[in-house]
Amino acid sequence: MAKDSLAIRISARQWIGLCALAGGYFIALLDLTIINLAVPSLTRDLGASTAQVFWAVNSYGLVLALAIIPSGRLGDRFGHRRLFHLGTIILAAASLACGVATSPFVLIAGRFLQGLGAGMLVPQTLTLIGVTFPEKIRGRAVGIWGSIAGTASIIGPLAGGVLIDGLSWRWVFLINLPIAALVVVLGLRSLPIEMARSVRLDLVGTFLAGIGLVALLYGCLQGPHAGWDLLTIACLPFAVFCLFVFFRYERRVDPAHAVFPQSLRRNPRFLVAAVFGLFAALGVFALTFLVSNYIQSVLGQTAFWAGAALAPASIASVVTAPIAGRWVDEGEARLVLQIGFGASAVGTALSMLIAAMGGSWVWFLGATVVFGIGNGFVMAPLTTVGMTALRGDEFGAASSLLNVLRQAGPVLGGAVVGLLMQMLAAMPTEVDPLGISSSVVAWVLGVPLLLFIVGLFVYSLVPRSLVSAID
């Protein structure tokens, strides 16, 4: 009896720890998308330019992507529990700064700091689950942790709409504070303390990749705003140069510490899956950003209805992802990815048609369901295909790199969408602070449509060896 009671007591502490980890992961994912609904409101309140808006949207994802790899290894050095709590506190403090911002500069700075906090905590969550839960129940715990991503994507649009319409855009940031406080309290009471160990970091590789992405983002976002002066024009070739040097440098780094080990660069299945995972993430950002702002700025609807139009996509993705995973396990990876990219293309094309015709937000409900089905059949299956047949010592670097590319997708999407919108948009007005129109939204949606069509084409023609998840 005493043994059973002890088991129950230990189990309760483990689940409290999982709640803390899931809560931190939840707010990190929530801040990736919830700001999209607030764009028209914060643009009017802060008087932000289109370039500043996109900096506020994309700076979070940029820093999050860059911080993931060094933060995972810093967790080995200083303790994953300590890094998780420190990241949560930084994210909360930055959320407060964003919530009380009185200028675009303060908001952008706060978003950079938010990304740093999220980048510190996200890599620790899965490691701490492995430390906290024994092997027999670890799979269940990881499943719950993974489902948080779907929950955040569903709740984000709806909660964002309610907070913006009922209170203010500032509450999409301030809502993080009570959640973060609860996460820290629960984590301090339940998460284990690990022994620190010495590790090496590929700081040069991380810096080169980071400075290249920042230069690319700066050139795309500031170019139209600054009239393509010498600095913004120079940023684009400089970004290409930095990324070229990054790939050359990674050839000489010890594979155990490299951001992009040579063995992964020579694995065509991993490379194809990684590239199209980046494209898919870019497409998801482009569609959700454009549709939410079309509904508010062009149709004049509230943020809640914009969120309601996007929520079906998240629900459809959560429902279909397990089905896609089962089919991949049964050897139908090619069919799954064909369905995924095909449905994503159809959903994007329908959204283009609705925007071009000036259709009501209600019409997007069907289009986003189709798009969500495609997303469920693309994102996780690409990860499974890319990770298949890797050696055990490659899992860590491959997982980190796939995560980085998934976070870089929205950043690059923001750069492309921001560049095109500034080139095509009309003069901003009080009702439409971004100056977008039905035709602008329809034209820019052509970017994700093209990427999804390319994905459908590639995964219909590539050899089985680059698609099958079963060897």
C-alpha cells in the first residue's frame, strides 16, 4: 500500500512538471501567431510604418530560430531547468514591455527580447520531459507536449480576437504574465535539477547564419520604405555572402558541435524534407497573415471574426495530422505529401479567389479547412521522412536544424510578404493602415501557392528513396 501511495505521489509531481513545461511551450508558440490579428490596431495606435509592423511580427521568430541551437547546448552546460525558468522570466518581462509600448521601437525591441526568452525555454522542454518521465510513460508525456502546438494554433486566433476586441491589442502580450508566473511556480516545485557538464558551441556558425538572416530581413523590409538607398541595397548581397560563408565554415567544424553537420548536407532525403518544411512554414505564415489582415483592413470586420475564419484551419490540421502519421508509418509517405501539398495549394487558390472577388469572411471558412487539411498532411510527415535512416548521433543536430528552419520559414515569409506589400500597397488610411486591397492580397497569395505547387510536383516525381519513411 505504501509503495502504491509513493507511486501516486511521484506521478503527481511528474505531471505538475509536465504542466509547467507545456505552459512555457504554449506561450512561446502563441506569440508566434497571435500578433497577426493585432496588426491593424497596433499600427493605428503606435503610428507604425509597414516596415515597422513587419519587424514587430518577424523579429520574434528570427531570434527564436537563432537561439534554439545554442540554448539547447547551454542547457547541458548550466542546467535545463535553470535555462527553462530563465527563458520564461525573460519572455514574461519582454511581454510586459510590449504590452506597455508607446512607440514602434519599444515594441520591436520587446519582440526581440521575447524571441530570446522563447528560444531559451523551447529546447529545454523536450529534454526535461526525458529527464522527468521514465521510459514506460515518456511516450504519453511527449504526445501531450506535442499536442500543445495544435492547441496553441487553435486558441491563438480566437483568444487574440477576443482580447483585441474586448480589451486592447496590448493584452495579446499581457496575457503571458499570469501564465508565465504559474509556469515558474510549478516548475520550481516539480522539475528535477540536473548536473551541469562542459559543452562546446558553434558560436561562429550561429553568428554567420544570424547576421545573414538579419541582413536579408532588413533589406527586404527597409528597402521600399527607405527608397532603396545604398545600405538597403547592400544588405541583400551581404546576406547571400554571409550564408555562403556559413556553409563553407560548417565544412570544417567538428560534426558533434556543428549547426549543419556535413553528414546532413550529404543526405538528399533530409535536405529535400528540410527545404520543403521551410517552404511550408513560409506558406502558412503568408496565408494566415494576409487573410487575417484582409478581413480586418479590407472588409472592416473585427479581430474576433478574423480569428474565427482562421481557427478551422488549425482544427483541421490537428484532426488530420494523426491520420497522416499513421499512413506514413504504413509506407504511404508519397501519397500523404501529395495530398498535403495539393490541399494546401487548393486552399491557397480558393483564398486568392475570395480576396480577388472581395468575398465575405464567411467564404474563408471552407478555404481554411482545406488549407488546414493540407497542413496536417505536410508538416509532421516531412519531419518523419527527413529523420528516417539517420544515425543516432545525427538526431540532435537534425532535430535542431528542422526546428530552426520551421521558425525561419515565417521570418522569410515576413520578408517576402512585407516587400511585396510595400511595393503593391496603396497609400495607408485610418481604416486601412497597411494600405492593402483585395488585389494586393490576391497577388501576394500567389507566393505560397507557387511554393505548394512546387512541393506537389517534387514529391510526385522524386525517387522513392527520397520519400519513403520505411527502409
